[in-house]
Amino acid sequence: MTASEALAAACESGISCLDERDLLVVIAQSLSGGSTGSELLSAACESKISCLGNLDLLKVIAQSLGGGGNGGNCIIETNPAGLEGEIGFVTIDGGAPGVTALTANYVHLIEQFTVSNAADLVSISFPLLEDVSATGAGQIQNNPALDSISFPFLTDFIGSLQIDGNAVLTSLSAPLLSQIGSLSVAGNSFSAFSIPSLTSSDFIAILGEPNLSSVSLPLLATVPSISISSNPVLAGTLSLPSLVTVTTSFSASANALTALSFPLWVPTNGCNIDFTSNALNQASVDMVLAKCVANAGFVSGTVALDAGTNSAPSGAGAANALILTGRGVTVTTN
């Protein structure tokens, strides 16, 4: 049986035998007749996988890809009639030769997706996706040709999203995303990174982006831990105009920043604050120290403003550093 025949047989049967299953795994290695993973993926893409309806879990595994199959645009349509689509897992983990676009039409809710090591993939689009569940996760990693990711209607990503090692990735569009469990971005090719509607997250890390020159999170108000660090061309002012609370760790280190603007920020006792190894002006150094002093309950934690070419504090800033030290806070400045 070929991959195409296996997929057709599954569609014709309605896959009724899997009503009680939580996971449908179509694995090329198990198909009799020696079908390759590439042939399986091609068959799935050509059929648009529309026959699979509202599967709780769809997992197309491409680890075994290696030649064969014409790839093309892989379109997942769980509801061609336009009804709400819910699927569990979408996984492409392998070479996926010839597959240049992954589009999940009609999918509104997803449990988890992984797109990794897809050699020719250029774009990912979930045009109607609104939610990723609390138990879910997204991984988009090490796709050497990936240029763009689009989630135009995504509002809630309660799980974790990891985007890293996509060497030419320049565009992430998620204009309506307002909350995310955790977000990790590293080693891509963003020159600008923006999530304009994001208000809260449990963790944000934007690290090691060699071309990053601007970060825009204009509505972010609450995040326990955030790190925007090791981005060598991130210069000018880092502005987080709505940020109020960072409870555990606040880091923007090893960039080329000259100024910080956090007008609403109230330092939280015990938080570790690290703005080392930038080129911060004196006003920014003084601002951080003054905000920490202004919260009389800030009596533990660290405030690191040294290294790089950060300015030394002014006389008033140095006095504030001494006040913090007297409270039990560890303070370092140039």
C-alpha cells in the first residue's frame, strides 16, 4: 500500500475506528510497500487533509522524509464547510523537501504544534487560529528558509511559544495576541519585533537576535520574568510604556541601549534587575535607582547597572544606591 492509498483508505472509512483515540499518528515507516515520509506528506497535502474532519489530534510526522514526493503547499483544512475547527497536534519534524508553505485553514483552536527542521519551508500561516490551549505549546525551530509566521486572529496562547534558530525569519504577525504563557525568541533574523496587543505573560525572553534594532510591546503591563538581552544592535531607547509589574527578574543586558523608559514601573521586592553591559545615559541609570528607592518595600534583590559603557550615576543617583544598599539590596554601578 502506498502512502496515498493509505490516506485515501483512511478518509473513505471515516476513520470511525479511532473514535475513542486521543491521537492519530500517520507514520510513514509503518506503511507496507515501503512508502517514504515524503510521499506520505505529499499525499496529505494534495488531499488537503480535509477528510479528517474535526479530529481531536492530528499528527503528521515527517521525521523520515528523505527524497520523493513533490511537496508544495501543505494545507490543513479541518472544516472546508467553514465550521469551527479544532485539532490537537500538527507536527512537521524533518526535512520536508519541497514543502514551502504550511497553512492551517479553518483551525480555530489547537493543542500543540511543532514545525522544526523543514528544509524548504518559507511561510507558516494559521489564518483563523484564535486560541492555543493551556496545556499546549508551539515550537518553530531550525527551519533554514522560514521567512514569515502569521497568526492574524490569535488572541490567547496560554501555553508556551518557542521561536528559535530560524536563520532568515524576519516577520512574526500576531496583532491581536493579548496574553501568552511564555514566549522565547532567539537566533532568528528579526530587525523589529512587535506584539502590539500583548498585556500579560508569565515569561518573555528575546535573546541573541543579531539584527534586532527595535522591540515594541506597548501594552505589556505584567510579567514575572522578562529578558531582552544579548542583541548586539538593539540601541536607542527600550520603551515599555505600560509596564507596571515584574516580580522575579527584569533584564535588558548586553545590548547597545542608551536609554530606558518605563514610566509606570514599580520595582517589586526581591526582583533581580539587570541592565548591565549597555551604553545607558546617566538619566536612565538614575531613573532605575530612584524608582527602586521610591518603593519603600524594596528591601531585597539586586540592581545591576555596571559594565559596558553605562554611565555612572549622578550624585543623587549615588545617594539612592547607598539607600538601597542600606536596605539590603545589592547594587552595582560604574
